[in-house]
Amino acid sequence: MRIGVTGHMNLTADTAQLVYAEITRQITATGRAGEVTGVSCLARGADSVFAQAVLEAGGRLEVVLPSRNYRERKVKPDHAPLFDELLERAERVRVMDFDEAGADAYEAANEVVIGSCDRLIAVWDGEIGERSGTGSVVALARERGVPVTIVWPRGAARG
């Protein structure tokens, strides 16, 4: 079972805990948590919470980085230690063929995530945002016939 993720980057600390618990529940409900491969871009927030949940449930992690400079240009210092740890624990890392992070690179990475998973977990409050945002990824997955599970627990908020 391959599960991809999309979601908001700006989760509050309390929301991250709620989301982690729900994603863990979703993964373990398969009855085969050790056979789950999570596919994530490791962005702050939902992507990293998902990656942690997959690994801690005994699953495997694959990472899709939007660009060659993603780590240096987009990963903030307070997120870097977790990003680096998750990247090191990944079984596979794919870097999109873009020098610079940006909307085109994010869209390409989202295409790879959707195209390589059996199911998508979307940590999403239902708001439609920018071109390569969570709402557009959910729409693309649905258009491609990939089942989408929305995770937005009661009490969840963006920071």
C-alpha cells in the first residue's frame, strides 16, 4: 500500500499532534502498517507529520524533493533538523529536475506523489489556495481517480 500526502504547512503545534494521531490511525487501520510506503515532499507541517507517523508505525518513506535547491532555499532553520532526519531515514529520494523551488517544481513533485500512490491523505481545511496548494493537489488526485482521505480533526487550526 502506497500512501501519498498533501497538506498545510502552517499547522499549530496542537493541530500537528491531532493530525499525527489521525494519520497513525489511518495507517494502522490498514492492518498492514509495516507494508505501507509513505510518499512525501517533507515540507514543514503536514508532510513531515505524515512522514513521522509512517516511520513510527513501521512503514517505509519515499521522498520527492521539488528542486535541487529545496533544502537550502525553502527549509527554515527551525525545521532543518527534522527535515534532515526524515531525509536520512527515507528509503528512496527523488529530486525533480528543477534548479529552483517554485510553483512549477511543486506541481511536478505533486504529480509524482499522486502518480506513485494508491491513496492520498490530505491534511486540509477545505480552503482553496494557490496554484500548487493543497486544494489543487486534492482536485488533481480526484481527477486521476486516486482515493483521497481528508484529515482535518475537530479543533484543528492553521497558525
